[in-house]
Amino acid sequence: MSTSAYQCRLPLPENYRLSDILSFHGRDKWDVAETVHDNYFSKGIIWHDMPACLSIRFQPLYAEIELCIDKQLKTFCSDIFHSMAIRMLGLNQSVNIFEDEFREHAQLGSLIAKQSGLRVPVSATAFEALIWAITGQKISVSAALAIRRKLIQLIGLRHSGGLYCHPNAQHLSDLSISDLRQVGFSQSKAQTILTVSQQVICNELELSSTYAEPPIEHIRQQLLQIRGIGPWTVDYTLLRGYGWLDGSLHGDVAVRRSLQILLNNESINENQTRQWLENFSPWRALVAAHLWNME
């Protein structure tokens, strides 16, 4: 088999939190589509409709990124490759500005001090982030991971190195409601996944991750028009798909639970969580990530 391999290197800040990245990509301990080791991870992805393996190895002050594609390419856009790596590692997230502004905050300051440098790991594509957000609606992370794993194996697209690749919109649009139900999706989630997949194929839903500055509000409005997608799913998709840090994840149970602990107030409800997060715009989703990390 003819293959192609491409590499780049990215500098890392001194306080880069490797554990957060490895934890995100090591969620599924079965190593079906991602495998994680002490200082690197590998992930099966689709690169221009071809199976590929993305590997990122971390050194003290830089990351080595390699993309191995199961095809000999005539042309390769190194800018897209480079931008994807930056986005996935959260290196375009201005966390230092956030920390400088709120490190003395009465309630959040101590949490920032403990978790300095925290960045949000981002998926390889916004479409992958959207499917993960839909999958995780109102179920546990372990249940969502089991469904995700079965879906990836159902499609069966595998890189020559052994890792399965997360399906793209074309793969999912070829499935039926019955196929999706068999891997664990509810009827409504299955329909939502087919709808978003078909809309991506028809260019009715634009989820490209190649934007220097994605049209967040346009993407938000498109997603909210789809049945089965609400504010939490949209904000989570924008966070994990683009690294957009101002989504209000007040509907997230884990965010609300951690906020109750932080404020020592078990009576805080969803609306009160929304109001509290508003104080930190345009960093609301980053604050939510700090709250997640408390657990």
C-alpha cells in the first residue's frame, strides 16, 4: 500500500497541561480509535476521504505531530494540517489573558491558581464534536463512549496502523435509523444524526474546521434549527469543535454540581448557574472547563 507521511513541530508554553490532552483522547480505554501513552497519543481520522493516523508526541517545550495517510497524495495543504494541530492542542486559546483577568477573583481565583494553563482539548473536526455532543445528551460518559465505540466499529473504516477512524458525514448518512438504534442511539438521536449528516453533505450545514475565525453565530443559528439540538449541544459542539470559549454550559450537570461545591451552595439551579457564568464572558466555556476539572 502506498502511503504519505507529513510532520510539523509546535512550541508549547511552559505550563502546558499534557494530562488534560491525554485524558481527553484516552476516554475510551478500549483503544479503538485512539491510543494514549505516557507522552503521546495517536488517533484515527479521515483526511480527504482517506484513512489516516494522527500522532502527537510531547516533549518538554514542543510537540511533534505526524500524519500518516493510507494513500500517496499528489498535493498536501500543510496550512490545514498545521491549523488542525494548533486547534486540537488548544494553542489558539488565549488562556493567559483569562487568567490575568480573573486570578484575583474571590470565587474563581483559587481554582485558576490550582489549574493554571488549563486549555480545552478539541476534536479533529467540528463534525466529530457534534456527533459526540449528540451522543452524550442526557446519558453518562461511559454510556456515550460505548455507543461511540460501536458506531465507529460499525462503519469499520480502519487505518493500516490498526486504529479505526471516526466516520464523516457521508459514512453516517449511508446508515439507517435501524443501524443507529442497534449501536445504542435512541430514535430521536438517530434521526438527528442522520439529519445533520445529510445537511453537511448538501452544504446546508457548514461545519468546516479550516476557518481562521469560524462564523460562530451563523453556525449556532444553523444548528438550533435542527430538531434534537438545543443550546447545550450547540455550545458543547462549538467548544470541542472550534475551541470557542464563550458558550454558556449552564445546562451541564457536571458544571452545575462543581459550581455548587465551589460556592458551597447545593441549591444553585440551572438559571443561577447561567447568571453566574455571565460574569466571565467571553470565557464562560473555559470557566466551565475549570469546573469540570474539579471532579
